Amino acid sequence: MASLASNKTKPTITYFDFSAAPGEKLRLCCVIGDIPFEDNRVKPGPQWSELKPLTPHGTLPIMVKEDDTVVTQSEAILKYLGRRATPPLYPLDDIEKQLKIDTVMGILDDLDKAWAPPAIH
Ligand SMILES: N[C@@H](CCC(=O)N[C@@H](CS)C(=O)NCC(=O)O)C(=O)O
């Protein structure tokens, strides 16, 4: 049965069972940043149809934090995980570095939208 249950000891990242950018970048951040996480992979089709209405915006990825908070939007999640990484992969308080990283992230997002075929619609 589909649910958004949390793992009380680590964040749960739910995304489709393939390596498209929105979810895969979160998995990579956890691996590179040494953040233990529950890798919850959903198959397109009936499994996704069952879970979709339970998600805040009907899309993946989502992260369920240890305190049960459900978070959407891959960029927000990526920055959060980047700050939690050891050492941090996103600057904690250097606004000039944040600006540079955010700019590169925006360019990568533009490229992804231009090149990637829509995965699930
Ligand atoms: N702005 C969102 C976009 C999320 C999004 O569009 N996810 C797609 C997969 S990459 C999705 O869930 N598609 C399935 C659907 O709309 O039913 C983010 O970055 O997290």
C-alpha cells in the first residue's frame, strides 16, 4: 500500500526508479555528502497512480524528513541536503558563493529542460 511514511533516523527520498535529474541529483548529493537516506523508488504505472494523490503537488521527488515533514521541489531539497552534507556541498553563509552555485544550477536546469525528453506525463 502506498504511503509517505518517514524513517525516523534518516530522510526518505522518493523518486521514480530511473536516473532523471530531479531525483537523481538528490540521491547523488546524499551519497557524495555522506548523508544516510532511504532510497524509495517508485515505478511509473499503478504504483505511481496510487501514490500521486498522497503527494502535496502530484509530483516527485519528495523528501520526508525524520520529523515527518514532507518537502517538495528538487532544488529546495538539494540545497537543504547540500547544507546537511559533510563537509557542506552548499555554502552555509557565504552569499557570494551561493549566488555562483545558484546561477550554475539555473543554467543546468535550463539545459535539462531543453535536452531531456519529458519522462512521465
Ligand atoms: N519543480 C518540481 C518538478 C517535479 C516534476 O515535474 N516531477 C515529474 C518527474 S521529473 C513528475 O513527478 N511527473 C509525474 C507526474 O506529473 O505525474 C521539482 O523540481 O521537484
